[in-house]
Amino acid sequence: MKANRAAWPIATMARLLGVSASGFYAWLERAPSKRACSDADLLARIRAIHAGSRGVYGMPRIHFELAEQGVHVGRKRVARLMRLAGLCGVSRRRWISTTRRQPNARPAPDLVQRHFSADEPNRLWVADATYGTPSQRSPPAWG
């Protein structure tokens, strides 16, 4: 409602959303909650630790640093605040690199001509070796 005040009357938006207009105005003037103030203070600490690590530290290390500073806070709260602030750590994990076929290489022959059903058992064997990231993989042909 706050973002659309210029385009629509408050009374109309309140009626359509099923809230009271007086409740909206009370919300506008209300001070931030104790939890919101605590989150803002904690986020400032998290940003300082993250910047001090040159953007390397993720949630586990930041949680450890906060504990070292005497700030007792849950891991999930640190993760939530980091996610909302767009902060993330750097992972050292290497991606698996596989052999890639040359673009001009001759593809393997399709001996079954894409017909994967056999008339009797043990007559047709088909295999598929798919490499790449999980998002690039297609689901298996069987189902």
C-alpha cells in the first residue's frame, strides 16, 4: 500500500486488501520492532566480518566469528540475514571437468536407429553416459 499511495486511494486499497486504513497509518508511524533492530545490528556485524574476510567467509565461519566475539546467535538466523543481504562465501570446491568431444569429430553410430524397444529379452542393450552439471543433465530415458 505504501508503494502505491500515489496511484490509488488508501481507503480503496485497504478495502480490497481486507485491512483497515487506520491500521495502515498506525503501521506507518510505528517504530521498528525489537527484533528488527536486533537484526539490523547483527547484520552490521555480519557485513563487517564478511568484508574483513574479503568476501570469503560464509555462514559457518561468520557464525564462529560471532561466537568468538561473544554474540550468541543461531546459525539459521545468520544464514537468513546473509541471504537477505545477498552475502555468500566462496567455495573452494572444484567442478568436475570431463572429456569433451571435438566439435568436428565423427559421432558414434546409432546402431538401434533410436528404437529402444526389443522383441525379446537380452537382444538390445543401450547405455548413456551423461556428463555435465546436474542442471544440464536430462532425466533418464526409462521411467
